[in-house]
Amino acid sequence: MIILGVPRYLGVKAFNLMLVLLGVLLLTAILFGATGLSDKILRAIISEEVRGYRAQLSQQKGLTPEEINHLVEEYKKNLEIEYGLDKPWYVRLPDMIRRIVILDLGTSKHMTSFTGSNQIRDIIVERVPYTVMLMTTAVLIVFAIGLGFGTWLSTKVGSLWDRGLSFFASISYATPTWWLALLLILIFSYYLDILPYGGLLSPNPPKEFLPRLLDMMYHAILPIMTLVLALSGSAIYIYRSILVSTATEDFVTVARAKGLPENLVLRRYIIRPSLHPILTNLVLGLAGSLTGAILTETVFNWPGMGRLYYEAILNIDEPLILALTYVFTLIYVAARFILEILYIVVDPRVTVE
Amino acid sequence: MSVTRSGWQIYISSLVGKAGLILLIFMVVASIYVLATYPLDYGIRVWSNPKSWADNPITVPPTWVDFFTGRDLVTHHITITTTSKGTETIAGLKFKVYELDYDLEEDGFPTYLMIKIYNVSMYSERGVYFVINFTRPDGDEIRLITFAEVPPPNSDLPYIAFSKNEKIIFLSKERSVGFSLLTYINTKYNLNYTIDKLNEINYNKVLFGVPTEEGGDVIWKPLKGVYKINVYMLGEDKDKIAMLKAVFGGESYGFLGTDDNGRDLAQGLLFGFPVALAIGFFTSIVTTAIGASLGIISGYKGGRVDEIIQRISDVVYNFPFLPIIILIVFIISRMPGFPRLLAIFGAIVALGWPGLTILIRSMVLSLKQSQFIEAAKAIGASDRRIMFKHIFPNLAPFIFAQMIFFTPGAILAEAALSFLGLGDPNIPTWGQIIEESFRAGAALNGWWWWVLPPGLLIMLAAITFVFIALGLEPIVNPKLQER
């Protein structure tokens, strides 16, 4: 049996995740290069700089329009060489990847950040917290619900509740998250009129911190409820299956035979050894919550990156979509890595050297 | 020893298996019906063509909501006539008369009144003169509007007017109708309405109603009975109208209501059946074929081929699905003329195969050790023969079940991408219809008939294949049979 030390274990995992990130970067850079979109982005950046240069020149006195035109033309040519537009796209691939990594993708045509900047980087960075907030809250609630109900149902295998669950899980799997969101708006906002249609804050939000936070939480109820409803069905189902398969192990039978209290058996002999596969499923659930967050934000006009995706698609904003895909992958990879660290906590085999 | 049951018997004995099969048959029948009755270019020719929906009321619920509202909603009604009722002489002038009837049976107002005139042949350069009168159940006849139509100078006779575009008169909005109605109600009911006051209430209430006094206010109540629209035409004897159409706007429409373009949602949603089935089937067949072949090759060949395939599939398998697929579909659909649905299909396949490759590879690895493979090798069978004739048949049931299991994912992915605005606006898929409802703010306006049915259909399609997959599980995974 190969037992790895903690640094080695994390190193291997980090390497694999970096490969995923690199794969995404390579794929996006090739897609943008081969379709000529990377040229388009670079030209947009250059024309932005050229405009700035021209404005700067026209303020200087003693230059004729011809001289300005000549200088601008020269400047533009230099920039094109500097940015590598004279070379084919596959030669520029490393440079394109570098640009994506540091989000140096120029400006957005139609969208600005909340502070008014139209730099792609500014627009995205300020939206990250809202998406992370929505996702982590939903993932944690789903985890709690999944483990709670999963444990409860694992003691009732074959009961009516148990059979009802597998039906609920199929339905929940087949329900489009975004449609569920519309359904909840229809019920809670239109008919019952007790929750807001969407957005982050009320039209005239309170200024003080605490009321403002409460207002935000009030607006987050429906988006989070959507995500939880969409994801918990399969979570309960999977956690229950994992716990049931552990419960049939011989060491559980032995523990019961020893006359240990059922509570202790459940906690120490069933849940504890099941944590490892449960974490694995949390990793898989993460991908689901990412997808769910993009769609849910879109429906509820939640100002995170998911909603930004929708707006970028509507406005045909190529650099913004490229940047969003990268940042989403980054968040996904980072979350995966955090879960790998959690593995070490629950799985003692990793720490033994 | 128990009697060995065939796979079919096991499948059909399970409840989910039966349910899945029934749902699938239903979907297939609906698709065949659509393929047999709809034109192939339905999306462009009918669905996205505003002309095909011009007569319909916009964003009205289905007719059967009467059942819940407690009041019969006014149903949509169209009256058409192609023949003249006869002639009538008024003030020494001979008019041709066309009559359009309408029976208001429900306790409500038609939402609008529109008249359309098609192909008027004129045999004289003086043209024709129209008078449109409106007769109510209480016997009152109101002159709504008059107008003349003259052939352009030096045109060949007979001249056909309104041939390219029919003449549309929105009687319930037309300003001159307002003035006629104003005179009528002020003299008949002793009201002193101004034109502004009349414009505040809709003309349709005045056309199809009577005023009642309630607490000092004037309330318009609908007047049931038979209404007649008489179109009088003055011209040569041979002059005639080819077709006349009166549209009485309904408060409800059809089996599933209409959207904000007046499109019949039932029609569009029905068209979604073959589209959803085709997307589900084709993506899952192609994805499974690629995934399974790579898995078999990877597992059987081993060595460097295995290494490369495993590396790539591992990386692709760990991609965040939606962000990557949005990017791919977005870029492909930027190419002009590239069919959007094909782009979605390609992207789902491109990201969908690795899961199966990883699974199949591990199964092939253990299968490779079995004696029958070694025996085949010993007698000199080629690699290809072993993979096709010996390994594949052993895995075929599992691969088939995986294919079914992948189908709902493909259907849901297509719907999600269409919802995000990456679909083809000319093809009414269910996701596309919800996307349009979302952009029109259907949920915020309570237009549930535009939101619920398409989503339920997506669920139905997905659940069909989930059920079939669950029914297949005991056959593919014999361990489960013991229970």
C-alpha cells in the first residue's frame, strides 16, 4: 500500500488541478485564436491606446494634422508589432494565455463595473464575492440537508419515505434549475407577494451596515432556495446510498453485537468512515452548484458573474465571456483544492507516513 | 435454481420501466404527428413570421382557465366572408353590402375589434367608397368609419387594391371611430363625455357594452347578443371584395394561450417534441459512441495510447461544464450561417464523452484478463477483432444503459443553453420559449401559461429517460436483481 505524506499528496492533487486549468486556458486560447477572435480583442486594445495617443498629441501645440496622423500611424504600427498582430495566432498562443491569466483583455463595449470602469478586470473582480457568497451558502445548506436526511433515511431502507426519496431525486434531477427559479418567482413574488423578484438590494437600500445586510439576505432567499431545492434531491439520495453501504459492513455488525448504543454506532462506525466518499460527492456537487449559480443569478438578476455571463451573451461581448470562463474555472479549481485539504482531515491514511 | 428471466421481462416488470416506456411512446407519437403535419421549415416560415400570428390576442391564458376563474372569458373569434349579401340603395346610390356576424355569449368585452380587407377589384378609375357600420344587439346602428380607395393614376383596370398587404383597420383604436362613438353615447345615454374621457376607457367597452350608473360613476357592462358589422361598398357593379375578415379579440386563446407576439403556444410546444427527442438521441448516441470506443481502445491497447487518452479525458472530465460549454457554443455561433442547434450538439458531445471513457476503460482492464480474450489472442485474432467481437458485446448492455442515462442530461443542457440566449430563435425549442418568456418578464407579470408548460415538458422529456435508465439498471447491474 502506498502511503503519501501530506505535502506530496497535496502536490499531486494541485498538479492535476493545474492541468485542468491549463487545459481550459489552452482550449480557450486556441478557440479564440483559430476563429480570429483574439485578433479582434487585440485590435480593440490597440485602437483604445491609439485613441489615447492621438488625444495626447492634439493637445500639444505646434503639430499639423498631417504630422499627427503620421505619428499616430507609426505608433499604431509599433503597437501591432508589439502585440504580435503581424504573427499568426498560434505563435501568439503563450501571450494570449498570459493575457487571460492576468485578465488583461481590454475593455468591455457595453458594460461597466459598479464604480464605472469598463476594464474587463474591474467588471469581473467586483462580482466574484456575490457569486461565491451564493454558491457557498447553497452548498453548505445542501450538505447539511443531505447529511441530515440521508442519515435519517439510511435507517429506514425500503420504507415508504425511502421509496419516496428516490422518486423525489429523479424529479429534482429532471427539473431545470432556471425554470424552478421562474416558478418560485411566480409563486412567492407574483402570487404571494412576500419575496422580491430579484436584484441585490431594494430600490432605496438602507445605508447602515446591518439593515443593508438584512436587505441583501432578504433578496438572497429565493436564489438560495432555488439552488437548495435543485441540488438537495440528488445529495440526499447519494448520501443515503453511501451510508447504507457502510451500514452493511461487517465492522458495523460487530459494533452492534458488542452492544454499543445505536447513537454511537451511527456516529463513529457509520458516518465517520463514510465521510470520505461523501466529500468526493461534495466535489462533484460543486460542479452542479456552479452551473446552478450561473442560471439562478441570471433569473434573479443577482449581480454576480453568472448574471454577467447572460449580459455578455446578449451584448456579444467576446473578451468578457473569455474572462468569465477563466475566472469560473479558477474558482472551481480553488474550491476543489480546498476540498482536497478537507480530505486530509477526514482520511487519516493520508497523514500517516 | 430460479428460472432465468429475459432482460425484457425484468425491464417490463418494474414500475419505473413501464412508466418510462409509456412516456417514451407518448413522446414518439407526438413527434411523428409533428413531422407528418408541420412544414419542415416551420420555425422560419410560421413561428418567427409575425404575419402568421397577426390576428391573435397577445399574452392571453388558455381557454380552459374559465374553469377556475368563475367567469367565462371571451373566446377569440374570427368571422370571414367572401360573398356580398346583396345591394342596398341609400340616398340614390347603390351599395354592395358585406355582413360579418358575431355572437357575444360571454360576460365580458372582446379585447379589440379589427377588420381586414383583402383584394378589392376596381373596374373604374374613380375607385370605391367604403362605409363601415356596426349594429348592436339593442338594434342601434353606428357608422364607425368611411373611407375611399382610388387606383393610382394610369393603372390597368381592373385594379386590385390591398393585394400585397391587406387593409387593416383597428376599429377599437381608430380615432374617427372614437368620434362616432362619442356622438352615439352622448346622445343615446345622455352622457357628456369628451374625446379624452372616451380615450381613457377602451373603445371596445363602448362598442360591446352599455353604461350603468354605480354610486355616481359610470360603469360599462358588456352587452350580450348578436353584433353585425356591415361593410358598404360604392363603386361599379363588377367591383368586389375578395375577402373580409373581422377579428374579435379574445380574453383567452387555444389550449395553452399565447405569447407577446400572439403566437399559439400549444403549436410551438408541440413542435418542441421532435426537436427535444432528436437532440437527446443524437447527442447521446454520438457521445456514447466516442466515449465507449476511446474507453475500449484505451483499456485494451494500454501503453502510451492509454496514457494519452486517460490524461485528456481526465482533464476534460474535470472541466466546469456550463462555463466551458457556454464559451464553445458562443464562439461557434459567432460564425455566420452556422446552425446554432448543431453548435450546441457539438459542444455537448465535446464535453460529454470522458466520463464513459474512464468507466469503460476500467471495465475493459478486468475483462482483458479473462480466458476467452486470451484464447482469442492465442488463435491469432487481430486487436480490432477482439475489441469488436469479444470485448464490445460484453459491454454492450452497459453502454446502452449509459446512453439512455446520458440523454436527459443532453436535453437539459440544450434547454439551459437556449435559456441563456445561445439557442436558435427561429426554432421553437422548449428552452427557447422559456427564454422568450423570461425576456418578456412573464413570471413578473403572472403569465404562468408561458412559463409552466414548457418547463413541465422539459421535465417530462428528462424524466422519461431517467425512468427508462432506472428500469434498465437491474438488467445491466445483475447484483441488484437479488434484492
